[in-house]
Amino acid sequence: MIKIGNCYIAKFAKVTMPVRIESQKENGVWISRSLTHGRVVFVKNEQILRECNESDLVEYAKTVVPNRRSKKQTSTPVLAVETPHVARVRKVKAKRRNVPEFGLTLLEAAYRILREAKKPLACQEIINRVAKKKLHRSSGATPQNSLNSALANEIRTKGDQARFVKVGRGLFVAR
């Protein structure tokens, strides 16, 4: 008979670990928490569980290591017989993308290039000059298409207040 709150040794396919039973779902699956790494483990079959005694808890308490995401490394083993140490699970922060050197948007960089050029330029030429001057770094496959769309969108939405003027097919100039 499995009791909620008790510690058991669960033998999975490749791993044997101590778990504490937390609750049971309606479909008969036991929700337990691993005492080695602190994560939730689902036990579908009672046959993989056996009650653990004090010697098991002491043995597993010596081998418990902090979570791989944990910053602190404990130098002394945990010897709590009643409750082995459970490492905290920390959330992993998302990595920040590389910020461009000058931090300009593609439209700001294009406006600067067109102002300096003083003649109509195609989107591919604008992209080449932006990359050469390192004003903006694009990770897309077709930045010239993105620029063309952004320029056309600004001209359409702002009308006479737009910074750009379309003078030919694919040719733009700054006001």
C-alpha cells in the first residue's frame, strides 16, 4: 500500500532513485518528487516502488548533488535521515541576442545611407552599404526584401510625412 508523503525507492529502466510521493491522479498515476534532483516524477506502476529504510536514505543522501543549474556546490554531504536534501530547480534565463554595434534599426540605417548618397539607390545597394559601415546587422536570409517592404510600408502609412520617396521600381531616395 502506497502512502502519500512517504519515501520510496523507484527503479526505472536505467535509474534507481529515491522519491517522495506527493499525490495520486484519478487514472492511478502517482505524482512524486525525486529526492536526487528535485523534479516531478510520474510513477505509473506500483511494482517499481519499494519502501526505503534509514540505511537507503543515508546512502542516497551522501550521493545527492546539487542541480546542474544550481550555482552553489555543497562540499559536505547531506546526512538528513528523515528527509534527504532536494536541490532547488532554477529557471534558465533566455540568452540575449547579439546587439548590433550601433544599435540602429534597418530603416534608420537606410535613411542615413540615402541621405549621404544623395541619389536613388536600390535596396540591395542600401543593404551592402549598411553592412559595410556596420550600421545594422541583419540575421535574415533576404534583408533587401525586408527593407523594401519596410520602406514601402512607411511611404504608404505616413504619406507626405515619410522620410523616403519611391522614385522608380525598387529605387528610393531620402527627403
